Amino acid sequence: MIATNWFQKKWGLDDPVLIDELYARLVDLEQRVKVLEEENVSTTNELYRMENSLDARIDILAEHCRINTDV
């Protein structure tokens, strides 16, 4: 089955595209989005871990220098 002409014009496809090929592209794009979402969660978790580590180090330095202010 061939994709309709309006679809081709809207998405800038010059040659007729099979619906099966469009479906395959959609599945590929969904998989790529899933990978990016997982990487985003991983990056966010690592940023929180680094923030907590830095806070702990600041607290240690503040205690060592006997600074009483809340950092």
C-alpha cells in the first residue's frame, strides 16, 4: 500500500513510500526516543548524586573550618 500524496507533501517525501516502510521508521523512532528518555533519567540521577556529594563535601569543609553558617 502506498502513502497518500498529502502525506508525502507534508513530510517532504518525494518518492512514494510504502506504509510498511513508514511503520518501520515509526518503530525505529520510537525506540530511539525510548533510549533518549532512559539516558535523560540516567543523567538526571547522576546530577543529583553529584549534587549530594558536593553538599556533603561542603559540609565537611565547613565543619573542618568551624564555620557555623548554613551553607
